[in-house]
Amino acid sequence: MSRIGFIGTGHIAAPMVRFLASKGHFISVTDRNTDVSAALRTELGVTVTDAQSVVDTSDIVFLCLRPQIAPDVLETLTFRADQQIISVMAAVSAQQLAQLCAPASDFVQTIPLGFLQQGGCPLAAFGNDTLLADLFQPENPVVSVSDEAALNAHFAICAMVPGMLDLMATGAAWLTEQTGDADAAEFYTTQLLSGFLSTMETGTSGRLATERDALATEGTLSLQMTDGLQSGRAHDVLRATLTAIGSRLETKE
Ligand SMILES: NC(=O)c1ccc[n+]([C@@H]2O[C@H](COP(=O)([O-])OP(=O)(O)OC[C@H]3O[C@@H](n4cnc5c(N)ncnc54)[C@H](OP(=O)(O)O)[C@@H]3O)[C@@H](O)[C@H]2O)c1
């Protein structure tokens, strides 16, 4: 079992703490956010303390701060050369991390989502992917990437989650207009997509297109939908937005 510390105890730290605590690791977290840290102490018995004490008592340190405040917080802390650092912060580059956390030199940058707590969250990893795999696999598969640009592209793909939720919300709202039953409309729309995806085989490229083409055959409603989205330039908009998000992350490096 490892001694694991969290700097920044907010939305994304909490589910990781819960997952790692369930594995028996010894966990300390910074007191901010006080509501979240107090809840984790009550629920899991984690240690709540100041940031330097978290660093001092940890072998592995998670950095879970908002990017805009990360430099100010981290440059006040003293790290050790033997520590391993896991950053989940978008737009804080490997070079910045190396400067801010020196003399620590063992890093991995990743992109967790909150459902990691339940398992099934792919973790893109740039850096020490073995460290991440040791902590989160087999429940959450680690997907290694070769450079920081690729990691940033994965951050952009993560933004597709709220994008897709937004599209689904529009579909559910449209269905509600037809049926008058908002709860049933949202249940149906959500269960349809999640049920379909949960049974789909993953891991082989081309699978998405194969499943699409199996549905969208000549004369079907499915083909009317895929054609309509293509001709309405939905895919062009998606690509342009992914590129814009990727560029935004790159300019921060
Ligand atoms: N949310 C996600 O799903 C998600 C997914 C992947 C990656 N990330 C990344 O994770 C990072 C954190 O995101 P988040 O959504 O978890 O944000 P968040 O909920 O705002 O968490 C940030 C935490 O940092 C704390 N903090 C602020 N100043 C501090 C200080 N001086 N010392 C110690 N802690 C301090 C905040 O406490 P106060 O509330 O008291 O200010 C808060 O608990 C971001 O870099 C983001 O890119 C988030």
C-alpha cells in the first residue's frame, strides 16, 4: 500500500480518493475545499492537513488544482527527489511541472473523469504509465500516449462528453415535446445510448463505423439521421471545435 497525497480536494480529487481508499492506500488531502475534505475524512478517515504536510507524508502526490492557480500554490511547496507526481491538470505542461515540483522527476499526466470511482474510465497517460496502471487498473484501463500533444488531443476528446450530453439533452427535449413526459423521454434517450455503447465491443479501430453502417442501411431512418448530420456539417463543426480546444491547450505550454 502507498502513502498518497492530494493537493487540491475538489470535484475530480474526491472520486479518485474514494477509489484509492477502497484499495487500502493511506491517503491525505489538503483542507481546501473544506466541505469536500471534511466529507472524505468522515467517510473514509483520510488525513486532512495543509499542502506541505500532504507532500511531506506522501510517496505519490496527485496535483488536482485549477491550472490558473497551480503555479502559485506549487512554487511554495518543497518536493522530494524520490516522490512520484500524478498531474490531472489540463494546460499545465510537463516542463512547468518539472520546474514547479523539482527535485521530483517521476511524473505522469492523465485525464480522469469522475466515474473512475465506479471503474470503466479510460486514463490517457503521458509519462510513467506504470504508476497509473498500478493504482487504477484493472478497473480503469490506462491508454499510454507518446507525447504531450497527444495528451492534449485526449483532453479535447474528453470535452466531447459534455458535448454529447448536450446533444442528448436536445434529443430528449424534442422527444418531450412529442410525448409530454420529460422523465420518460430523458430515461429513454439516455438508456438507449448507454445500453448500446455498453454492449459494443471496443479496442479495434473501425468498430464505430461498422456499428453505424449496420444500422444506417439504405432507406432507413438511421441513414436519414447520419446523412442529415453530415449535410448539416455537424462533423465539420465537431472537428473544428476539437482542433480549437487542442490549440488552446498547446498555447499554454
Ligand atoms: N472536474 C473534472 O471532471 C476534471 C477532469 C479531468 C481533469 N480535471 C482537472 O482537475 C483540476 C481540478 O479540477 P476540479 O474540477 O476538481 O476543480 P475544483 O473542484 O475547483 O478543485 C480544485 C481544488 O483546489 C482547491 N484549492 C484552491 N486553492 C488552493 C490552495 N491554495 N491550496 C490547496 N488547494 C487549493 C480548491 O479549494 P476551494 O474550493 O476552497 O477553492 C478546490 O478544492 C483542473 O486542473 C482540471 O483541469 C478535472
